Amino acid sequence: MLSLILLLGFTQAIHMNTTTRMFEDDSGRTIIFHGVNVVVKAPPYIPITSSFDPQMSLCAQDIQNLQNWGFNFVRLGVMWQAVETSPGSYNMTYLQQVNTLVNQLGAAGISVLVDAHQDLFARKICGEGVPDFYAQNLSDSCGELSPVYEGFGACTPLSKFNLTYNANGDPLISDCLTHDFPRYYTTPEAADAFQRLYKNINGLQDKFLAFWNTVSSFFANNPFIVGYDPFNEPLAADMYSNPDYMVPGNFDREVLQYLWQKVNVTVRKNDLRKILFFEAVQSDVLPALGGLIFNVGFNETPGGVNFNNAQVLNDHTYCCAVNFNPCVQNGGDPPLSEAKHCERIHNDRVKVRSQDAEKLGVGLIFTEFGACSNSDACVAEITSVTNACDKYLVGWSYWQFKGYGDYTTAGSTVEGFYDGSGNLETNKLKALQRTYAQAYQGVPTKLFFIPSTGYFSTSYDLSPNVNAPTVVFLNQAMVYPNGYDISISNTLNLQPVVTTKGNFINILYTNPVSSRTTIVITAKSAVEA
């Protein structure tokens, strides 16, 4: 593995280039991320690292596989409830375990995003993320209009879900799973819990910032951590007492951007370099009229223009989020009959978020999509998202690498790379095996791949001050079983030094001059092999 790392040169810290608004390493290369999520939502809140398990591990074998499969990014769950085990008491042993895993990933050339993951806020609401002791005595009422909301299937209190509770006062996960997990977001308890965070009720926002102070201080000097995701998929809370927050963009602008600014201030006390991956609320997308994608409401970024080198707009895209009922009927996958509809949704979402990022002066990444099975429908879903990301030169990470006991998802039994019997889901994996340049000796202008044929083309403007190679990943066994042809052309007829090792091609111009290079890779047929 070490020889491959030396070949690829992936040991540098990553920042955002404020001109291109793309990820860049310290040698000046533009970086494109293709990755996976690794989030363990229940104790011990970290994957098994000692040995391989098809559902629960992230061990040396897994890391080697991720590298061989061309993944250079992991969004790693670092759970608030695992870090703060009692009010004001932090589990540094857990953070050290995370740090060890991060270093192992970094040694394989894989950058890590520290993700303070949450879904449904806390175990008290059939979710995870926030420590349970900050989710006590939640309101079960939406005020005077509660009966009206309940008539529309919203604002149903947890007491009406017929849940059984354990000795800790938490609902049994088996009972939680008898309902589609998004329904819990509509409960008054969820609205109250999120509102406590946003409005600093009972000092909860202060506790949240203290958590981030602890985490950012601990990881400040780890070069393999690319950044921090402060809070996964925030809910537009207080929507029952303030329905205006459900208007797309309003909650981002009036509430969320101020929380992200406070997180930025907290993190920057410890760490000026790592990138803040800030999200908008998911309600900026509505299922009406087949799926409407609205612009985010932010008019300010977490750190302002002075931190454009350390902040990026972070979004997720799921066809099922705007096309829910057919997905439920299809076991969590968007049905193949909806593939064209889903393709339109993903194209629109990546396009609109690209516009948002440009307006804000920051970069863009999609850190979640997929959560689907080994079916043709899943392949279509993956291809739609990744095609759109290529078009707009945007990186991505699939949800998620393994099941990890996920109980707050539409695809808990099917979303990982391995099925219930431990078999590798090769259709899904092949769909994610896209030929791409992980690093450019300059700035990309085009990235294009046809999964069905293996045709790949990318162009980039060579940077005179960058003396590290372009690195192209391709999966020879899965995409080019009979071999491949590569052509490299340059507008000034410059000739690069080309070296290969395994699934990676290095292309280095030893005396780079401003010019454009185009790389084309095509698959050989069985006859040509």
C-alpha cells in the first residue's frame, strides 16, 4: 500500500480554491471526491476495526477495498451522544478511537469528513445524534391548531404511535421500525427538540457549540480530516407555530445560517484550515408537481468571504425524498418505472445547488445519495446522480458503505455494499466504479463517463505552478476486463510522463505550461484483447 501512496501523493491537507471553488491540495492540484458514508448510529458508535464483517466493519481489508475501488473520501459519523456521555463530560477515548481510524484511512489516501450525524434528533424520538439527557420532557402538543394538523396526518404525538419503552425511557427500536421513520419528523416532540437547539432553550445550543469546541480542538492537527459536517439534515423546526418556516429558503435565512456562523466561530478558535460542510434544510425541496427544487435561502456563509477557502455547500439528493410512496412500495428503492423522473430530479437538484454555491462564492459537494439495493432501479438511481455530478464537476459520497445497523433510513437492509448473507452486491458497486480523475495537475473543465461502455473523457487547464501528477482511477476488472486504450492530447503538444499501478494512472507534465489537456479512455473489445 505504501508504494501506491507514494505514487499517488495523497498525503496533503485539502482546502478550497477561492477562484475555482473546488477542492485543492497543498500542491495546487484540484481534487474530486468519490466516497462513501460510514455512520454507526448505535453503541459503540464506531465500526469494527479489528476484523472483517460484511455489515459492521471498517478494517484494514475494507480500507484496502475502498482504495482499490477508487474511493478517496469517507464521511465518518462522530456522534454527539458518543462524545458527550453526561452533561459536560466528554469521552476522549472514543475520539482517540476515531482518530486512529482516521489515520488508517489517511494512510490509504482517503480523506475523512467528521460528521456530527443525527436523524430524528435523539433516541427519545426513535432517532440518534443528540444525547438523550438533552431530549427530556419534550412537548407533545402543537398548540391550538394541533387537531387541525393531526387531521392532515401531521403533529401526531409519540404517545399515539403505540411504542414500548425500555428501562432508559427510550422507545424500542423494533417498535420504531413499525413506522416509516420520516413520520417521526412530523411529531410535536421532534419540533420541540430541534427548536431547543435553534433557540438555545435550556442552553442546548451552548452545549452543541461546546461539543464542537471539543471535537475541533481534538482533531485540529490531523491532516487527513478534510472538514466538519456540523449537523446532518437539520429540520425546519417550529413549523407548527411558525408555518412561514416551511416556505423554501426562509428557515435557512432566518435561523440556520446564524447557527452555522456560531459553529464557524467556535471551530475557528481551534482550527483555521478545515472545511465547514454546511447544509440547508431538506424542505428546500418539495414533492409537489413531481418534485420542485428551490434555491437555498442563505444570503451569508458561515464564515463570510474571509473563509471561502474553508467552507463548502453540502447537500443530499434522494429521489425517494420527493417521490416517497412508490419507494415504500418498492422496498426503499425508487422503482425503475420512475427512473426518468428521478433523473430529472437529480439533474435539477445538482444544477440548482451549483447555482446556489456560485451565488454564495463557495464550492459544492453531495455527501449523501443512494441508500438502495442491488437492483437495476438502484443502478439507475446511482447513475442519474453521478452523471449529474460529473456534469457540474461535483464530488459525492454514497449512503452508505455497509448497513451498520442503520435504523433511521428507508433502505436499512439493502443500502450497503454487502447483502444479508455477506455477498458483495456487484451491480451496485459497478455502478459506483466510475472512471474519473481524483487529482488534476490544474483545473478541470469537463468530466464525462458512460458506464455502459466505459468511455471516459476529461479536459483540464494545466497549471504552470503545479508539479504533481494528474491521477486517473479506473477499475480494470469491472469496467475494462479486456483492457483499455488511452489517448492524451495537449493544445501545445506537450508530452507527459505516464505511469500506471493497479487501477491508477499518473500523468505528469514535468515542465507545465498554461495549456489544455484532454484524456480519453475507451474499453477494448474481447477481439482486441
